[in-house]
Amino acid sequence: MQYPEFLPLETPPKTYPLGAFDVEGDAGDKGFQGAAAYTEKGQFWSTDPAKLIEYMGSREYRKTRFYSHNLGYDMGVLLPYLKMPWHVYLINGDLYRGYIHHQEHRDIRVHDSASLLYWLSISQLGKTMGFPKWETPPSLRDDDTKVPSWTCEKHGREFCVECYCSRDAEIAFRAVDMFQSQVNDLGGELKNTLASTAMDLFRRSFMKRAYKVPFQYRNDYCRGAYYGGRVEPFVLGKVEKVTCYDFTSLYPSVMFDYEYPDPDFLHGPITDTSLDLIMEKEGVSDVTVYVPKMPYPPLPFRGATKLYFPTGQWRGHYAHVELRHALECGCKIKDVHTSVYSDKSCRPFTEFIPALFDLRLDLKAKNDPRQVVVKILMNSLYGKFGQRMGAGLADLLSGEQYIRQGTPKGLIPLIIDNTDYYIRAIDIPDQPAYINVPWAAYIAAYARIVLHQAMLQAAPDLYYVDTDSLYVKGWLPTSDRLGDLKVEHQDVGLEIYGPKLYRLTEKDGSVVTKAKGVPRAYQKAFLETGKATYVKPLRFLEAVKRKMAPSVWVTITKERHAQVDKRRYGKAPAGDVAYQSSRPLSVKEIDRVKELPLDEYLRQVNRASLQDARLVPHDVVFKFWDYVHGTFRRVRNKHGLLVPWSAAQADDIAVTLGFQSSDDLMDAIQEQVHLDERVKALA
């Protein structure tokens, strides 16, 4: 049986005919107000949705990919008017592509340009390309916000809806066309998502060898060590004369600078492991760690809903490189329970990162908007290695499709314009070849280590960190090289309200706000008053929860929680200091631990860790192991005598599970039996 491999792509990349469309209106009282389409062959406008479908479905555009910048909204408006079959797909509740079956053997392919272009807004894209977006006409707005007046050249009309919609479609077209052109120039092919396009480019132009695919049970084991970025406010309140430093492409820099476990030489999970293995080999281990009291602990801890960096003792999965860094910081590894490791390391990104980084610098120096494309491609590759099976993938069925498929169970109902629809999760049975969680875990770990080293250098005047940036008082070394720090804001006033909640006041009095999840126009009020009220359209899954139609505008009131539970915040120091300092939480203080008595919590963690460390699937263990007699099952040979399973009979199963031989499989089965006994004892 051939070992599955992650291979370079050798077929020539395709170039697709492109178009864009934009729909005005909503799925509520306004209904369909009009739509524009734009291609290199011309543009189209109509207030009749049937004419839009007829135009996009014409023979002239039979192979064209039509992009909408926020496909979920535009399709939410269009769906009630579609009289023909259609099929759309969602990722994490957002529509990202679909088909409208206009005629027999002819589909209109629709795609989302927002997810392809890093969720940059039409306004941001237009500004980048020197083709600004018009202000939204009052007739299309759902609030009373006053906007600057403008008059179109084509009709001489103030706030012309046709020209406004056509401009949005043209910006989307120009952006996707620029994106595809740059990807093709680099040797890649346009895919459905940004991450998929980055992966295609890597495999076609920069991947120089094949790699064995980590088996799913190894990827599942290593996923426990795949943590997110570090976001922590170390003070709450107001600080003056702060400098904000940002790493130049932090994640791409660690992809280039460091070594990664070679998947061709992976072993485990093994129980016969030790600290020496962590020190000498790259991999992931399930360990019990002890982090003494210190201002800035190095190791992440996954709470029920948040990522913490606490002190104390707990058990978890960590990349070996992060454990070695923790030891350098004074932490201790109390026990090593299981490990996945590689005998060799590799550096798979030595050509991809410098090629894109140097190209981006060159384009940026020329003020070429394509530098944005290169930047987002460079930053979007690593997450693809850690993608979950299915990754929130679903499709939307009409009531007719639902009945035709036998009314399957477990679907989420959705009502649009008094019509029933159903959201169905899509299961992907086979692991894609690009899934390599050890690499994803290592990239994220290296990035946290680099940030932590800068934090220690900035201490004690360190106020806030967010993934790849630091807010400090004082000087840190800077340069324009890949992975080095650069100054984003200098000598500014900083008001910190919580994670991803802050306000910067520049020397000239201008204000920069950050309030995750709140529209930019309302962030200032939200930070100052703790409350913001605004209107927004419902996404598909939001519509399900509210039992409403998607693309309907609703009033949202968002309040800021007074309590910040990332750290323990105390009173402001004496003097003129107008902020609260903090200390890290201990693992016992974290909400996740408070839900259960500590002994019970640790027992459940140990049991879960043992279950995660499964070496061999249940059905394989049962096939080979005789639980009654406590030994391997025996079979009758041609003479009718009971004999143990032969190596030849187990070879295929061993290769399928990633073991080198049937002997290794037999050893793993014995280890798994012992692990199962420990799980039962903790149950």
C-alpha cells in the first residue's frame, strides 16, 4: 500500500474569465433595488433581478466566474427571486461560492471576493487601487448618518444608485483581476479561497520535494499544541508617551528562519518518552508543566473560551520548541506522558517567503497596489496546514432539494421570504494531503516565542501585546528586515479597556480606535460610553438564531463588559499614574478550573489527554487483542491449530496506520491496551 504524500503540483495553472456583480436592496422591506455586473467586455445595470441572471447566464459568459464582495448579502437578497435551481456553499456561516443553474448544462458560477481578498472592504480596495468607492446613497442606508454629497458624471444625478452600484462592481472586478494576474505571474492558480490560493502557489512554484502526509491520528494529537496568538493587556487605563512596535511579517519570518519536524520521519504517539526527547527532537509532547510566579509566563493555556498565559501546574500538549523556551524561562517539566516526534527536521519555506517578501518590497517602493496581493498570500499559507477536517463547511438546500434527498436529519432550518431552506454540514471523510498540524503548531509557537522574547526585552514598561505587536514605553531595536520590529506609532497616548479594546491619541490629536466586532464609525462611542447601537445585515447563521431572513438589516446594541479576565488587575500605583497594573492568573483562578473542583478537573484533563493519545483505533485493537486472555488473538492455520496472527496478515493494516512494520503495530496495540486501562481507571 502506497504511503500518502503531499506533492508539488506540476500541471500548468489556469486563468479564469472573471466578472463581478453587486446587488442593492435587502431581504426585508426594501427588497431588490437594482444590480450591476462588470466584466472586461462591458457593464450592466438593471432593476429587474431576472435580467441580471439572464445577463450573467448568457452564452458569452458561460465559463466566467462572477465575484460579489459579500456574496452572502447579495445572495440573501437574490434568493427569493431565483426561479431556477441553485446550490451555494458556506464556510463558518458565510457564503463563499455557489452555482445558479440558468440553463441546461450551463451554470452561473458565483464567488465571494471578500474572503479571497483578506476581508478588505470595497472602500479599502478602491483606495488601494486609486479608484475610490462612492458614499452610500441615503436611499440605500438604514440609518440617519450624514455623508458627503456626490454627483455622477454619467447621469448628472446626486447619489445616483446605478453609478454607486456599478462602481462597487467595477472595484470588485479590478481587485479580483489584479489578484489573479499576480497569482498567475508567480506561477499559481486562482482558487476558491485566499488560503487555498496561497497553498496552490506554494505547491506549484516553491515546493521542491514531496512530504509524507501525517496520519490523521498524529495530526489530531498535535492539534492540542496548536494555540492562537497572544493578546494581553498588562494594564488597564491611560498611559502616556507609548510607542507601538510591529513585527515585519512575523509569521512569514518564523516560517523562513526556523526548522520544522520532517513528516517523513514521524513517530508516535509513544509512551516511552522523556525530557531528553523534547530537548533533542522536534515534535509535540503531552506534558505536566510547572510555571513559577513571573510577570509574563511563556506557555499558553486553553480555557473554555479564551487563551491564557498563567502560572501554576497543569497538563497539556506543546510543541517541543515552546517547551524548550519555557525551560529557559525557569519553568519545569514535571512529567512527559506521550510524544509525537520526528527523527529529522526540515525547512520547507526557504524559497516561498523570501521570494514573496522581496517582491512585496519592490512593489511597495513603486506604490504598486499588487503589493497587497503579495502580502496577503504570504500571510495566508500557514493556517492551511492546521485546517480542521470540514473547516465549518456546509451547503444550503431549498425545500425542494431537502425533500428530494429524503428529508435528512440534523439540518438547520432557515426561512427566507416565507420559504423554507436548510443548512447542511458537509462531512469530508478523507484528510486532505496538505494537512500538517505539526507544522502549523510550530509556526504559531515560534511566533509566540519571538513575541515573548521582545516582551521580556521591553519589561517592565510593557502595556499591551496583540499577536505581532507591542505597546511599550522606551526603545527597542528596529529595522526593515523580515521579522524585525518597526515603529507604527510613537509617543502616543494609549487608553486600554481590554483585549482588542483600546484608543490611541497621536501627537496631532488624531485618534485611532480598536474595538473588535464594532463598526469603525461607532468604536469611539463604544470605548467612551461602554455601549454602541448600530444597524447591520444578518449573516446566514445569525438569521437562523433570530428566526429571520439573512440580508435583513437589524439594530444591534453592544455593551462592553467591565470585567477583563485575562489577568488579575489591581489598584493604580501611587502618584499620577492613571492605570491599573496586573499580574498573571494562576491556573486555579481561571474560570475553566473554577467550574469543577481542582482534583476533578485534573482527573478529567488526564483522561482526555489519554484519549487524545490513542495510538491505534478501537476496531484494530479489538481485531488483534483477546481481552479475555490478555494476549493477542489467535487464528487457526491450515492444519486447524490455533496460532498467533502472522506478520503477513497485519502488514496492510500496519502500513495504513503509518507503522513501519507489523511488529511496530503489535507493540503499539499493547501500549494502547495499557492506555485504555488507565482511561477506565480515571473514568
